[in-house]
Amino acid sequence: MSRNSRKIEILNAASKIVSEKGIFNLTLEAAAKEAGISKGGLLYHFPSKEALVEGMVEHLAGNYREKIATNAEADPIDKGKWVRAYVDVTFNQTFQNKDMHSGLLAAKAVNANLLDPIRELYTDWQHEIENDGLDPIKATIIRLATDGIWLSELFDIYHIEKDTKDLVYEKLKEWANE
């Protein structure tokens, strides 16, 4: 097994703990046990809890950035392609992998500065949104609506019914095509 795949297994294990048991149950020992490795093995990749959480956030940010860029590149229509990619990835891939997003919750609890990769990502995304050929305010509203659904589910505040979520998704996509 490669070092990188072992790191991803550890990140997934840590994310699962936060998602299922809460941030206060994330310890290096618990992450090692969940990943099926020794604590020493975990420490080789992540020398502290802060480093582990930082890895969780960086992994999430990198995956999210890559998926959106790939979707935008594949869109044959230039106008609105970035906004459509953002909506597609968030609705169709992000909602399915809730465990990995728990890294954001962990970062906020452990050290808010660990959210910097996501902050930088959002700064880049907002620039893309405002320069995607759509009305910048409308494009921003589409992003905020998408984020609102995602964050309300991440924080377990409210889970919109699937049929309603599907209709919201379709309406946001429609707006991103106008």
C-alpha cells in the first residue's frame, strides 16, 4: 500500500469518528484504531491531532477543487460553466461524502486557522463565480443557496426532503443556464 493511500485511509477514519461520534472523540488513538494501524503508524503520517485535522481539511479542499475544475472543463458551454460545476459537485458528490466534510467541524474546534485552505478556496471560487459570464449577483446567490443546503446538513440543522432538494438543484441549474 502506498504512503498516500495509507494517509487517505487515516483521514477517512478520522472523518468517520468526527461524523459518527463527534469532534471530542477524535484522538490519535481512536483514529489509529479506526484505521487499523498502530498509533506509531499514524504518528508517522500525522505527528499531532492538529496535523491530522489539517490533513483532513487539505484533502477535502484538494478534492473539491479538482472535481469542480474537471466538471467545468468538461462543460461545452462557457457561460456559467463554473457555477454549474459548483452546483453539480456540491449536490451530487459533496452531499454523498459527509464524513470527509466533518474535517471542517474538527478544524473549527481544534484551530480555526486550519480552515485557511477552505477560505482560500472560497476566495478563488468567488472570483470564478463573478467572472463566469452570468450576472455576478445571481451567480453569488446560486452559490450561497447551494452552500446553505450543504452547511445546514453538515451541521445537522435541517435536512431538506430529497424531492425538494432535487427541485432546488434543478432550479439552481436552470438559473446557471440563463
